[in-house]
Amino acid sequence: MILHRERRVLAALLLSVLLLTTACAPKAPGRFDQAQKESTQQKSGQAVTKKATQGSEFNKVFPSASGGYQRVYTQEKKGFAEAKLKKDGKDVAMLSISDTTSTPDAAAKFSKSTKKIGGYPAVEQGKTQTAILVGKYQVKVLSRISSFTASDRADWIEKFNLNALAKLK
């Protein structure tokens, strides 16, 4: 009986030592650890300038839902606001306004524009995006389905209250 008790104590002791040594062993770095370290140390491109307009100000100039379309706001933060455009329950486009103060390169692409929408310089980005520059604000419409064409995107850009957007500071 004493021998049986000693075996239990010895087994418990060995199990404790095993757990202690494996728990204290250094952990091998995961495959994403280096990327995480680099992204958290990176300073450029992370902050929005203090001069950027609050996203809630942009909501006032978004087009109203009409013609069987629904507008659903999806994101609002300093310098940016976005809404989905839905029809028959499907996402057909994304509408957005961004303050280019924090990203001056975003505004540079309009300098060579020969196209205008609503009197403002416009650019096509790929086959699914149309954008204009209103002062320091970029208004963009992205197609989510192939039947929502460049012409549709231009029409929806003109539905924004561009005059009110131009007056924002």
C-alpha cells in the first residue's frame, strides 16, 4: 500500500515537472509575427490629419434613396464616410467620400483628368470605379455588380449634393 502511494506521488511529481517545463519553454514565432511587428511600428499612413473633416459631415451630402434603391451607411470615421447602394436586397454599388488631406496622392490623379462629372474632374479607376475631386474631397462610386455601369456611377455621383460638399471646410 505504501508502494502504491509512492507511485502516485511520483507520477504527480513527474507530471508537474513535465507541465512546468513545457509551459516555460520559449514559443516559436508564428508565421504572422514579423508582419504584425512591422505594421505596429509603422508610422506613415496610419493617422488621419487633425484637419480632416468628420465623417458625419459627409452623411449630409450623400444622395437620398430613390428609384427602388436603398442607401445603407456602413462606415463613418474622421475623414471618411461610406454607404452601400442596394436594389432588390442586393449590393449594387458602394458610395464614399474621403478627405484627401491625409492622402495627398489620392488627389494627384485628378490633375491630368480631361473628363468632368458635375463640373468636377473625374477619373475612371479600372472597370468598376468612378471618382471625382470636389476641392479636397474625393467622391467615389464602386460597382458591385457588372450591370451597374460607368454611366450609372456617373449618375449617382451627380446625385450627391456637390455644392454643399464644396462648401465644407
